[in-house]
Amino acid sequence: MITGEIKSKIDKIWDDFWTGGISNPLTVIEQFTYLIFIKQLDDKQILMEKKANLLGVPMENPIYTKDQSALRWSNFKNKDPEVMFNLFTRPQRELNDVTAFDFMKTIGAEGGEFAKFMKGAIFMIQSPKLLDKVVQQIDQLPLDNRDTKGDLYEYMLSKIAEAGTNGQFRTPRHIINMMVAMAQPKKDDIICDPACGTAGFLVSAGEYIYNNHNDWFQDKTFREHFNSNMFHGTEFDPSMLRIAAMNLQLHGMETPVLVGKDALSEANGDVENAYTLILANPPFKGSLDYDEVESSLLQTTKTKKTELLFLSLMLRTLKVGGRAAVIVPDGVLFGSSNAHKSIRKELVNNQKLEAVISMPSGVFKPYAGVSTAVLFFTKTNSGGTDNVWFYDMKADGYSLDDKRNEIKENDIPDILGRYKNLEAEIDRARTDHSFLVPFDEIKGNDWDLSINRYKEMVYEEIEYDAPKDIIEAIKDLDKERTNALLTLENLFN
């Protein structure tokens, strides 16, 4: 987490965009992202030049040729604002009629995964003064440190303070981290988020590995896996895809596999038995026509609801033995339609459902007040659910109102500790925060997975006075009221 001076610098950049006429949070982050990328291209070439000079050999495949030096960050950052702005907005004849922004869009493999998604990028900064302000401030950010640059970008993403379209809204970082810590990514995992948004789950998985298994990076085979095939994301929104690619790149994952398409459509029908771990918070509010949905998904559960279709997608794309941690709206747990019941039966009866964590409705505020739960399951295609672990989360470390201020109450450490030792949960009472429910009981309840179906409430017995005593007390109060009125009346006579 960034604090102090760096946080203040990011806030200043955000405020400058705002006062410069760019108030849409996603547009701010996009423009900020483009400029970071242009600076990184120049930083990469500077390292290449230093290496070539040190070895005394010519530099191979430079990003910028000598004739294109005017387009380099280290060059134009020192120019007058008008000159700099012209480099971004007016094609330079001596540079083959290309702008600094156009050049960024032509970069290939040397630009990392982010460069693949530059088609459609638009330069939205409208004044030389704003461009100069932002360039000078970005130049002072510590983008050479993987941890810091990842944190500062996460902080920028946290400033998206409103829900997007199609049910998109930002998943709180601490909830993502909880899910990743429970899933415990393995060395050979192939991790996917089929509705990746800004890639928060993939970033958290990478950070978990960096922080808990740094020794894995000494293994060349693992390094190659980490850098080429470990992280997969699907997202149909081009803007989100660009932001996701930059988010991953700034966190040290330069070549994730990102795909720009609708995960539920026929275009994604060839992805099957591909992943060993899925981490996701898919859209809740969508509803698709049957002819828009990839046909195999409807075989598991015939529905138009995206939250159910995504569960079907996960079962199709997971390898046998693969795990999933996914956020679902509460309706998935107890919905009475045939589609709701069939997907729950599939998870409990044909796969291995391990845990249901019920979260309070304020977790997603201020974006939404929807009640949600996290499901943890393993694809087996042969059952295996003996007991399902339920946890009733009451607090996540933040107030459950729109302000979401940090508070002392937090169930997440307890959740993580108990999930690692489920054997000890056998004797927990149904009145506790967490408990195990056997397969047969869930089956007998028509595959209902709502915690309220199984949790026992403890009602505190309250003793009331006898009616006769209450009536006497009311009479006494009435006498006191009458006497008070007489006293007031006498004061004015």
C-alpha cells in the first residue's frame, strides 16, 4: 500500500486531470496508463543502450531509431508545453507523419502484452498545460521499483468510485487477497479469471507467489511458466483489457495471456479443460438470449442469467482436479428455478463443493449493496462432497456503509485460520460463525446453500413485567402527567 508522498503525487495527478476537463475515472486511468507506457518504452531503451555501451557492441532492435529520438520521453519531457503537445497531436513530417501517441500504438512484442491492446486507444488530453503537468509528475514517480509501481497503479484503480456497465464493479482488494490466500496458488497452476476487468485477481495471485514462494523463481522452468502461461484473463471491454494488461505489467507479469472476447459466447467455445485454478467475480446483472450463449454451457444449466452461466463455464474450462474461488450473488445459493437448482446440484453432487462464505451486503459499497457469497469448489466429475464448510462473515475490517472506513472488527483472519484446519470444525455448533453441513442434509434441502437454512439462531429470553404491574405503572405515569399540567396551570393564574 502506498502512503505519504507517493500517494499525494497520485492525488495531484488525478486532480490535474479533473481540473483539466477529464473527469471520467476510467478515462483518467487510460490516459495515465498510456503515458506510463511511453515512459517505460524509453526506460527500456535506455537500459538497452547502457548494456550495448558496456559490452561495446551495437544495439540490436532498438525501440526508437536515431531519427525517432524526438518521440522519446527523455527528450520531449524537457520541451516547452506547446512543443510537447504538438508531438502528441500533430504528425511530424520529419518522423514519417507520426505522433508520439501513434508511435506507441505501433509497438510490437517489445512493448509487452499491453502493446497488443492499443488498437482503438485515443489521446484525450486537450491542452499543452495539462500534458506538461502530468508528464513532469509521472517523471518523478518511482516506476523502476516493481512493488511501488504496482501499488501506485492499484491506488489509481481504487479511485474508480462508481459502478461500470454490465454489472461491473471493483472487487475490494482485501476480499480478493482472502480468496487467493484460501486457494493457495501452486507452482504448476494455470490461473484464469474469465471476467478479469482490471485483473485484480491475477495480480493478487502473482503477488501471493512473490510473497510466499520467492524461492520458486530460482527454478528456470517455473520462471518460464510464470512469464508465459500461468496467468490467463478474458475481458470483452477493450478499455478494461488495456488497463488489465498494464496492471499486470506493472506488477511484474509482462506476458500474461489476455483475450479480448465475451467468455460466454460461441467465440470462446474452444476453451475446455484448460485451467487448474479459477479466481473470479463475474457479472451478476446480465441476461443473455440463448442464441448468444455457447451451447455447451446450456447443457449444464439452461438459463439466461450470467451468474449461473459463468459457473457452468468454469466447470467446462477447469481441468479435472482444478479448483475455483468465485463470488456469486446470494440468489445463486437459494434460487428456486430449475436452473438455480441444477447448478447447485452439479456443484454438490457431481463435483466437490468445499466452502460457502456468506459476506455482508456492505462489502461492495459504495458500488453496490448486493448480498454475496464466495464458493470454493474442485472439479472432479465424480462427486466427493462429504461436508460443506459454511462461514457467516459479519465484518471484513471496514464499516459496511458507503464510507467503508477501517474498523477493528474483521473476520478474515479467522476465516483463513479455520479454512486451513477444517477437521477442527466438526464439533462446531450451528450457532457458531462457522460449521460443517453434511452432503445428505444439503441434498434433503433441495441443494439449498444459503447459510440461513442451516444456521441456528440463539434467542435471548427477555422477562417482561406482569400485565397488572405494567397497567399500574401507566396509571402512575398518568397521575404524574396530570399533576404536572395542574402545576403549569397554576403558574398562569
